Amino acid sequence: MKIDDLGHPGQLVDPETGLVSRRIFTDPEIHRLELTRVFARSWLFVGHDSELPKAGDYLRRVMGDDPVILARGQDGALRVFLNACPHRGALLCRADAGNAMGYVCPYHGWSFDNTGQLTAMADAPEAYKGRVDLATFNLVQARVGVHAGLIFATFDPQAPSLDEYLGDARWYIDMLFARTPGGAQALGAPIRWVAQKNWKYGAVNFAADGPHALKTHGPITRKIAGGMPLEVLRDLAIEGPAVRAGNGHGCIFVDLPPGMPPWVGFHPDMVALYQKTLTPGQLQLKSKLFNKVMTIFPNLSWVHFPITFRPDQPPVNFFNVRVWQPTGPDRTEIWNWFFADREAPDEYKQASLQAGIRTFTAAGTFDQDDAEAWAAIDAGSRGTIGRERMSSFQMILASQDERIADFPGPGEAYRSTYSEMSEFGLLLRWRELMAG
Ligand code: FES
Ligand SMILES: [Fe+2]
């Protein structure tokens, strides 16, 4: 099927005008097609290596709409299996996480070791009388790739290597996940909740949407910056760069408010490690930037900035990582982790986690703001008339010629987070894949 066969007059994502059909956020047919064309062909984030340190550790995860098991085998290797018994397809692993030598299907009792090999079939082997190759009953495996501890997987044998897929985005990933010799560490299991919205609202917003920060999050944004007038913050956001890092990956950066010292929110011992580990360009950006937000196409995002809720305590950085799991055209399950540098002191990790939980979880200040806005978009875009309207990303028309020539990072950097350039870049990649 061609994307234009879906019945919309014209293009769903129009690179010339910056207009996007609201059907891409609401239409069940488009949702089904993107599971095949986008999710089944992309490298998807399934976990972090700090979540399964020991041989035998496993985690139950999701890729697109498929349940999978992320496992570290007895041989120490990471594998991703379709979480479906090769016999009749029953869900094999039911626990969210654990440590096991293997998995036993509850239906007919077939057993598999933690490298995916069929090891026992209860009474069945004789029944096949040697007519079936039992090796075809091993677990279905995805390709697995790891960068800076982030574990990705794809079921597409034609997909490029993970290195090629991430491309320039690796530089920005390393700035956060590989800034110390020990790298990053997940602070516990992901918190999960379901939101009334299409997954792309979150992915695009984190790719990222500068202007909404001061409106949707106005009161809390002013608070985190020490009560600074919103006009000052708006000027910072307008001047913050938006980066298209290739293949639909995108990020924005917002500079520190005036008067805030460099490295605000970081632990001083960690800063000394960053200075040994990062490149000069990464250090230059990292020391003076306030807010770092990114989406790795299609649905992995993070946000990182300093905050304090008490005037007598200095700000601390939280580091929130999340996946926007598509569970329907108008439903998203959010998988939400917090990270910290492995070498950071425990009390810093605890303070960072608390700052994150108060801001970016289902009950967090920022997520409550965004959840209302995204549910409102869904409500306004689903009707018979509403879904035929177009959403505007037309700031690109005024911004696409405003490249920053001397930006220290790779990719295409544009002058402003008020440009919609990095957000629209994600939708352009979506359009390419959806075209078949
Ligand atoms: S479905 Fe798993 S053993 Fe039959
Ligand atoms: Fe937001």
C-alpha cells in the first residue's frame, strides 16, 4: 500500500509547507501501517546493560506491539527473543524481571534455555517421529546492538548496523551516557503508565518543542530557574540550538540562565571525570547548557536538567529516559527510567532520583502538564472534521536557512528551539519509512 492510498488528498507530512495531517496521530490504519513500516524496521531501545548485570538476568520488554525478552545468557551474551512460544505462540515469560536458566511454556511444557535453545518438550519429541527438525523450535531472536550501554534490537535483517542507524546521534548519546569511565546506570526498574495520546506527540515534543516549555510548563519552569522572569527564559530558549542529528534523531539545548555558574546541578567529583572522558566540543556544550532534550528515532527520548524544590538546597540534575510505546492510535504506554553516573555518590543518586520523580513521572509536575496538553490534542483532532485538518510545523519555513556554522556537535544545528526544525526532522524520517 502506498501512503497516499490511505485516502488523504495530498501528503500526510509535507516537507514544502511544514504541514502535517492530523490523521497521522489518529488513524487506526496509519497506526497499523507504522507498526510494520517504522517499528519493525527500526532499532528499538529495549534496556540498559546496568539493568541485567548477571548471567541469567532477564527483563520483559516490548518492541512496537511485540512482547520480547531481553536476556543475558549463561555465556554472558545479550539476546532479545520474541516472547512467544515457537509451538503455538503462548506468552512465554510472564514476570517483568528475574534471573533464570531458561523459560518453560505453561501450555504444553516446552522448555528453552536462556540462549534460546529448545531443551525439552515434555512428551512431544517421539510424536514427531523424526519428521520435523526440532531446531526450528528454538526461540525467535532479534538482532542486538549496544552503544554506551544502551541496548537496541531489531527484527529486520535488512536494517543497517546500529552504528550506522545512530550515526551522528552517538556524539550526543555519549555526552550523557558515556561521560564517565563507568558510564551511566539505571536507578531501578522503569515506572510505566498509559496516556491518552498517539506516541508521536511525545517523541516529537522531546525532539524537541522549545515554545511549549514556557507556556505549558510556565510556573514550574520559572521556579526551577530561581524565579527568573519568563521573558529572560524565553530569550534563552529562542537562542538555544535545535539539532537534526540524522535519521530522524533530534535534540535541543537551552543555555544556562544568567547568573547560574557552569556545571550547575552536577556533582563536582563527576565534573572532574567528564573533563577526562569527554571531547572538548562535548565539554563546551555540557558545561554551559541548562536543558538537554533528545529523541532517538522513533520512540526513545530523554530530558536532563537541574532543579531544586527548596530554596535552601542547591539544584541537582535529574536524568530521565523514556520510551513511548505505541499501544493504539490514541494510546501510549510510557516506560520511564532515571539514570545517573555509576561513580556518583549514593546520596547524589538519591537526590537526582527524587528530583526526577517529582518532575517526569505520571504524577510529576512536567508530565501532568504535558499529559493534559496531549490528551487535548487528541480530543481536538479525532473528530470527523478535526482529523482532516493539518497541524503546523511552519516555523521551518523561517528557520531552515539559519544553520549555526560553528556548532561544536555533528549534524545540522539550527539557531533556535523556536524553529520546529528538529521536531519536523523526526516526522520527515517517519514519512520516508511510511512511503514503503
Ligand atoms: S504453546 Fe508453548 S508448548 Fe505449546
Ligand atoms: Fe513538556
